[in-house]
Amino acid sequence: MTQNYTEIDQLAEKFGGRYKLTVLIQKRLKELVKGGQKLVDLEDRNLINIVMEEIRQGKVTFEGLELEGEKEGKKSKKKSD
């Protein structure tokens, strides 16, 4: 399962650029490594391929992921209160 640059460019445009797409992939990959459940039925054992298929199918978005900066910001805010 290989991606061509056209597909990557289209996905990057959808998510606001290559950097944001990369962050999305990294965050979702981290969830799967920690034992998160796959959102697609794919026999592939390569987690990056699984994440890419989840993104293609629209099952992964930024709203569905808690970014580390947000999590840390919440903790630090509570400590200062």
C-alpha cells in the first residue's frame, strides 16, 4: 500500500498543510502504539498504513485527538489556580 505525492498533497491541503498532516499522523500513531483501537478493518500490520487509511476514510480528525500541548496547558492552568 503506497501513497503517491498527489494523494499526500490532497490530504495535506485538506488538513491545512503538510506540517498539520504530519502532526495528525504522529498523534494518531502514538495512540495506536499505546494500544488504541483501529478505526478501519485493515489486515496490514504497518501502523502508518493503518493511520493513513483512517485519515483517507475521514475517521481521524484533529477534533478527535487531544494534542499534548492542550493536555499540558490544562494541567499547568489547574496548578496555578
